[in-house]
Amino acid sequence: MLELIDITKGYGVEGAHEYVPVLKRLSFKLSAGESVAVLGPSGCGKSTLLNIIGALDKPSNGHVNFMGQDLATLDEPALSHIRNQEIGFVFQMHHLLPHLTVRENLLVPTLAYPDKKRNALLKKRAEELIERIGIPQCIDRRPGELSGGQRQRAAVARALINSPRLLLADEPTGSLDHETALSVMNLLIDLNLAENTALIVVTHAADLARRFEKVYTLCDGKLALGNNPGKNR
């Protein structure tokens, strides 16, 4: 479903003294429904990697093949459609709109490509997702009325509203206490299994990363697959 081939990314003019290499001929494959955690220290390029996978940034060299398409060959409207329909994003901060209810926030991604025939189905899916993530009592509340964990759960549900093939989560538990972080990670894994949505999570937390099928470490611009004896799904 996803393949990265010889991805290189750096900032500045390559070969110049001030050039900063981030990713170095990195290659990676992800199958449909697979779950992967990526570990690495701050500044090693984890967010850059997710941005390239999610078509938010372009590599300096190399290819990103997603669902049979080389993203480098697509124009911006086509990339925007993929970002909206096929890829879900969860960030460290929830980025919920404060003046909207949880229900309304979940439906925001559906506004980019309105479809009157799908409206009723999407509203029903929003309600089902809110039930599945365990906060049905919050459906008509605004973000300011929710706890940190509830807001992040709502952000996860929003990322899934269009039934994407791939879910990318960048430090989704970084601002949460350990117990709440564990519950959010468990939620991501449960939804990965239930929705058959491929999942890539960037995290600093090695103990949480072990819950995923595969754990990679980003080091010196490349991904190294590690053993995962603590896997518990």
C-alpha cells in the first residue's frame, strides 16, 4: 500500500556548508492494516518523515508510492484529495475548533468534498465513532468542556471520519499523562484492527511503542527495524 524508495531530505543547498541532512536514502514498506511505531530522539526527522508520507512535504530525492501512485507525479488538487480522503492525521495537539461541538468537529473534514448523498451516512458515522472512542456523553460539548484525553480521542475520531486507508499520528500522547497516553494508544490500536486502517505512530515512549506490530528506530536518517518482544495486541 505504501512504499518509500531512497528518500532523501535535507534543508539548505546540498553540498553547501550550511546544508542539514535529515533523511538519507531511506526505504520503507507498509502493508494495508499494518501498525508501526517509529522511535527516535527529538530532531532526528520523525515529523519530517510523517510529513513526506502524508504528502504535506516533498522529499529532496526518492519516491513515495501510495496506493499505486507516485505522489511526485500528482498535482496539488490530487494531493489535497488524497490527504483528505485517504490519509488521516493526528497530532500532539488536538487542533479541534473551539467554537464547534465534538460532533461538528468530526464532520469538518467532510466539508472539503461535499456530497449530499453521503451526508446522512457521514453524520451516522460520526455518532458511531464517538460511541466507539468512548465519549458519547461529549458529542454536543465543545473542546473547552473536555479533558485532555477526551480531546485527543475526538481528534482520533475526526481523523477517521472519511475512512482513510492510512492513519498518521505524530506524538499523539506527548501532552498526556501516562495512564491517559496508554488509553489513547490502545484506542489507536483497537481502531487500526477494527477499521483495517494502516497506522504509523511517531512516539518517544518505548513502552507504548511495543504495543505495535513493528517498531522502527529512526537513526542517522534511516529506519532500523528492531525486535519487539513486548508486543501485546
